[in-house]
Amino acid sequence: MRAALRGLVAVGLVVASVAGCSEPTRGRMPGPVPSGVEFRPAPDDAPPAPLLTLELPDGTTLDLAEQWSERPVVLVFFETWCTRCEAQQEPINDVVEEYEDTVLFVGVAHQSEPAEVAAYVEDNDITYPVAVDPSGDATLRYAVAEPPLVALVGKDGSLLRGWPEGVTGDELSTAIADLAVR
């Protein structure tokens, strides 16, 4: 009986550890930029991206200027009640996976409550960092009239492209390759 119980506990631990490995890591910052990756220079007429400092749910402060000194940044402005945002999320997740440590993706919600944002992140398998912008500062600086809005910022802090009604995964991936990453 005891041996059978130990066997069941061992199987349970293995299953739990394997299941834990398959869970995506929420709020993951990218690792070092992979060797051999090169970034495209911004066009001469590209305007500077508005500076932002965001607070992540764990209290970490994310200074985007520090981030785009190392790599391009994609800002994904969304709200938990936005059906278009939710419809575009899975293809954006695919692009996040494609550019895993090369580009930083950051989600920003303004009108949604932190608990709603946490549920949205979980329900939509979002692995990149997400901030709640209760003051609306980020939303104002990026002229988000209505979500979704996606913005691509080059490694040097130049605003390369914005999509005021969101973007398809293919279009985002192509723009990153054409404008930001060689």
C-alpha cells in the first residue's frame, strides 16, 4: 500500500512538473539580444517616440528609453473590453514568439482595472510585460483615441510605424523585418 502511494505521489510530481513547464511565463522581459542580430537605422524623417515610464504589476518600473537603446519596442495598447484587441492578440502572440529576445513587446491598458487586465493576460496567453496606465499618460502621449493601437519604435527611439486600429500578425512581422530588424 505504501509503495503504491509513493508511486502515485511520484507520478503526480512528474505530471505537475511537466505541466508547469508548458505554462507560458507571464510578464517576461526579453533576454540579451541574440548574437548576429542587426537593427535597421530609422529613416531620417522618423519622429522621436514619446518617452514613457510604465509601472508593471510587480512594481518594476519600465523606462522605454532604456529599452529602445538596446532593441526595438512594440507597444500594444488594448482594453479588456475591446473585442478587436482580443481578436488580434493570438497573431500578435505569434510575432512575440518569432522575435522573442530581439524585440520587446509591452502591453498598455488605460481604462481597465488591474484585476481585469490580469485575467485578460491569462485568458489570452500574453507572455510579454503589461502595464496599467491609470493616469492615461501613455495613452495621451501615443494619441490612442480608441483601442487597439500598436506602435513600433526603432532601436534608437524613432517612431517607425503605428496602427491606430491594430494590426494583423503578418503585417506586424513584415513591418518589424522591413523597418527595425535585419
